[in-house]
Amino acid sequence: MSQIEIRRVTADDHAAWLPLWQAYLRFYNTELPEAVSHSTWQRFLDPSEPTHAALAWADGKAVGMVHFIYHRSNWSIENSCYLQDLLVTPETRGTGVGRKLIEFVYATAKADGCCKVHWLTHETNATAIQLYERIAERPGFIQFRKGL
């Protein structure tokens, strides 16, 4: 595989981002209205929004994406960073692209004054969990939620 470049999305990247976003939603057996995806994309481009996106590029093709959101915490003065969505294309899994995307978020969040990065994954996502256990700590919390 050629050199991987990670960079924040620009308005010109929508056509590269959208198929990755749709693949991510399919991976989690989720469908969203087109209006949600459109709004999400617009938020990435708005500097007043706390949500961000980056793409991994190889040979001029987007091969991975990451979305992350800065938020307040009652446990620190600094913001925290929630890594919400991460996907690499099937042909690039196991090549370090996922790690590079996460490390991009680590570096960006640190430069922007955040004190930590955190995320969730599904318990059946064994391949990703192997990576996550090498580059982060697993604190043992269980998520509970209720849609409103």
C-alpha cells in the first residue's frame, strides 16, 4: 500500500466521504434520513460546530474516515473528545489505517486543548477491539441508553 495521508475534510471531499459514511451505517445495520447525513456533513464544514471529520487517503482515494466531537465534561476543565465514527475500507483493514486515523484524532484533540479521547464500539467488533486494546485503555464501563 502506498503512503497514507490523513487530513480534515473540505467541501470538495463530500463525494469521497459519502460512500464511507454509508458503508459505516450499513456495518452497524443503521439507516438515517438523507437530511441527517446532509446536516452532519454541513456541521463538519462549520468552524463554529464542535464536530469534525478527517479522511485517510491512499493513491488519491479515500480509504478511511473518522468523526470526532469536542464536548464539556464535569470531570475536567478542558474539553473531552468523543471519537464517534471510524471506518476503513475492507481492503485496507489490518494495514494500520485505523490506527493512523485514531492517532490523528489524538494529536488534533491534544493540539486543540482536549484532555482525553474516548469512544465506544459494539461488543462483537472483535477486529477493532484488538486494535483498541493496544492503543487505549478499556475502563470497563457499560453503556445504557434510551431513545427519546
